[in-house]
Amino acid sequence: MFWHTHRLFAFGSHTLLSVAFAVLISGIFMWIGARLAGIQRATLGRAIFAAISGTVIVWIVGGLFATTLPLGGSILGFLLILLLVLLATRVIFDTSFGKALLAWIFFILGQAVVGLLVGLLFTRSISALVSLGPKF
């Protein structure tokens, strides 16, 4: 009866590790952006905390606006997410909105890099799976 539980555990742990990897890489990028912006309190720990906060804000606000206001909600949700993430980044780094925006841009760059890596790995996995299929 529980022979599928190991697959669910593997899926859940893979998802958790993927999110942790994405937050870590984005936090490193955010730390680099914060250093380039001249933020005085730019530490790797604060950058990772800001990346975790930004990720949680995106999931919660994005999920709420995507489900409650499907047409205009995505634009409103994006603007609210941007404001809340910048506010959280500003508070965590104790800096101005302009410097927080620069650090956030590097966070987005980190997310893009992770997305590219995951996309390449996924494409590689699918191509390997397809090559195992029947030969005609």
C-alpha cells in the first residue's frame, strides 16, 4: 500500500533541495549586488535572509493575486511584490530604496541563472529519457 511513498519523498526532497539551491545562489548574487551598490551592512547572511524573504513574499503574494484576481491580478501582484520585496530588502540591509533595487536586480539575475541551469538539466534528463525509448 505504501510502495509509492519513497517516490513522494524523493519528489518532495528534490523540490526542497531545488528551492534551497535557488535561494543560496540568488543570495550570493544579491550579496554581490549589495556590495556593488555600496551597502554598508552587506553580508552573505543578510543577503541569504533577504533572498529567503523575497522568495516567501513572491510565493504568498503571487499565489494570492494569481488565484483571486486572474486578469488584473498579475500586474497588481507584480507591483505589490516589487514594493514588498524592496521594502524587506531595504529593512534587512538598512539602506535606501535605490540600493535595495540594485541588490534586488542581482537577486533576479541569480534566479535567471538557476532557471537556466535547471532548464538545461531538465532538457538533458528528457533527452536521455527519450533516447532510451523504442527505436523504429
